[in-house]
Amino acid sequence: MQFFRDSMLELIIQTSTNLPPDVRLAMSHALKVENPATQAGQALAIIGQNIDMAYRDEGAICQDTGFLTFEIKTPVGVNQIIMKRQILEAVAEATKRGKLRPNSVNSITGKNSGNNIGPGTPVLHFEQWEEPDIEVRVILKGGGCENKNIQYSVPCTLEHLGRADRDLDGVKKCILHAVWQAQGQGCGPGALGVCIGSDRAAGYNFAKLQLFRPLDDVNPEPSLAKLEDEIMEDANKLGVGTMGFGGKATLIGCKIVAANRLPASFFVSVAYDCWAFRRLGVSVDADTGAIKNWLYRDPSRPVEKLIAEGTGFHLTGREIRLEPPLSEETVRALKVGDVVLINGPMVTARDAAHTYLMHHNSPCDLRGAILYHCGPVVMKEGDKWRVTAAGPTTSIREEPYEADIIKRFGIRGVMGKGGMGKKTLGALKEFGAVYLHAIGGAAQFYAHALKVTGVDLIEELGVPEAMWHFEANNFVAIVTMDSYGDSLHEVVAAATGAELEKFGAGSV
């Protein structure tokens, strides 16, 4: 097993940087069906370029490299204790190389371990089998999509759908509701793993395991194969679209399993994954630990680019240039739908930084600033920092704080993904600020537009949560909430809710 650690390191790096062919094919289809002139089409073009850049530069596809879950099958007699130790070494090394963002946080102290190792992280599930080789599969599931997982206890009453009963029609309603409630916060177009039945804990686990199925396989249970096809067709009629901008590409996959349950319980558990659907696997020699075969892809087959040369996202010349610090006059001139190019300073702030700012003065001047909801991947080179991945995080988590922070510090722009709620929208209108939507997961695309100029609170908060200072160069974003009380997210949620009601007609 002398090569096992290096095999696991290669598996982790490839999973973080190179989407498997079935996901690439699904995203290629999404690019074809979406109108390139729409906001959803523009977002998909950026996503396609980002996927190509991540493979070319071996950089993280999304800066949130997520929660690592390993599913491992071993022959009888293999030492799982040694395997676990070497997997943890590989995870720490991948983090050190910047292929994984430090994502393991102590739930009591809030301290980041810095190497993705800690109680409960990563997750390793071992199972014995009667095959001669070891099989290891891994999935990297980010926080944005993880937060949109949902579980239903049926019968229940669902918004826009009415009553869901204990039958496949009720299950279908739950799954469609899961798609609708994710909107743009889960980085659509997404993929679903679903478990019908089991208990609460195992139901979520079975649902997540469905995400290891290839997107192009066929469910061996005919009734579930039919349901999967129906969900794919109907979910893409809802109009949620890429990033919740509206459009035709809402889901790229739906995989369903049924498990026995207690008579008193009927759970429908949904694991939502984003377009950055990062999962790969390898078959490993049980004696040497060397990789024998790759699962999901054939390394001898060249990786095909999603975006052909000369195509993809291009500036039109109609974009509005923003040069922070911003004045109220500049912000009041912006309207929902405007595409902006940011040139100048930006500051990041995620969950811990927002909590800090609620109780302390800011370590930097935020008047007129654009506050970017982002936890980047950064590498220290000598005494300087270099950003290697820097897409947006889901903004709704900051809804309890943002209005107060806008008021207190004079912020003019808040930027993230998925939009925010009524409290923040009211503050944008009252104080003169806008919400800018960056494209979720486009970590490489945005990293090329940013240069690190400084950092605050890194010792206190850790790398992802620190307040990073960037100099932006033609950083692309879309105004989705303006200073006049208009919100694209509210419009899309209402329109898609009306579409959802068609599938609940007659329910009470």
C-alpha cells in the first residue's frame, strides 16, 4: 500500500478541479437549450469558461471545496486503520496545495483547523466486499447546496402544491417543492439525490449516496425510473433556471431510491447538489495502493472543452463601470438587470466577519465599499498572498445582519449569490445601496479578476472568514436588487411559484 496516499491525493485533486464527463455532458446540454442573450445564458457561459479554466490550470472549480465524503469498499483483510490515516494525510496535503479550501470548523469555538481535518471531517464510510481491489469514491459538496437539502414528513402541506400524500404523487410534489425552494441559492442548474422512506438520519445518507450514480444511468426500478424522468421534465418547466435567474435549465439530474420505513413514518429526503457536481472514484490495487482504473471517466480520452474558442461570455460595451468607493448618486442610477464591471477595491465578509462587525468597529473603512460575500482560496508566497479561487457564497445567511451593517458602515454594494430578503431590500432602498449577483461557483473566472492587497482578522477568523482586500479588474456582476425596492429574486420566486401550482391543482 505504499502508493495509497498518493493515489488518494490524486483522486482529491482531480475531483476538485476536473468535472466528470457525465456532468460536463449535462452542462453542455444546458448551454445549448438556454438563450445565450438572457441573464441565465450569460451565467452559463461564465460557468462553462470557469469549468474549462479549472481543468486547464488545475484550480478548484468552486472556492467552496465543500464537505468531503468518501465511500470505500475493501477486500477482507485490508487494514482500514492505515487507509484512514493515509486518506487524512492526503486531505491535509491537498489543502496545503490549495486544491481544497480549509473548511473544517470547530462547532464550539469556531476555530478553523486549517487542514480540513477534525472531528467528523472528512466523512469516511468503509464497507467490505468480495472483490480483489479497493474502490474509493469521493464527493465534494459545498455549503450553498448543502444548505438547500430538505426533508419532508408526509403527509404534509406544501406551499403552492397543497397536500402531499403517502404515494408517488405526493413524493413527486415534495421533490418539485425541493427544486423550487432552492431557487438560486443552491447554484443551479442542480442535481438531486432522493430517498423515499428510511428514518430521518439514514434517509439523508441514502439520498446523498444517489449522487454517486452516473447522471446518464437508468434506475433499475421501473416506477422510480419513470418518476426520475418526470421530475427532470417538470422541474425544467418551472423556470427557476441557472442561478435562479429564470430559464430552461434548472436540473441536470435526479436520482431516486426507496428504502423500507416504519409504519408511522414516511420521509422524503432530498440531497441537493450544485452544477459544480464534483465526484469521482478509483479502483486501487489492494497490495500496492496504486490506481488501476478511474471511475466515471476514461483518462485516455481527452477532456473536451465546454466553450469553444471565441465563444462564451463576452463584454458588450453596454456594461456599467463601477469604481469603489461608490457614491449614493452612482448607486441610485443602477436598476435591476444592469450588468456591471467593478474596477477598484473590494472587501470580503462572510458569516464570522458579519458577526464580528455587529459587535466591533470595522478594521477598515467601509464607506462606499462593495462588501463581497466570499471565502476565497488563497496561497501565501513569501510575504504575499495570491488568490486562486474566489467565487461568491450564498448571501441569505447574512440576512439577519446586512441591513444593520449597511446602515452602520455606509456600504453601497453587497455582492454574493442567491439574493437576500426583505430586511436587506428595505435597507438598500433606505440608505442607497444595491445587491450585486456574481455567478456561483465561478471561482477561477473571478480569481483571474482579483488581486490580494491585504487582509484583516485572519488570525481571529481563519482564512475563509477573514476580511480580504481585493483590487478588482473588470469583475462582472449583475444588479438583482436595487435601491428602489425591486428584486429579481422576488419576481422569479413568484413566477416559478405560479408554475409550481399547476402540479398541485386539485390538492387541498
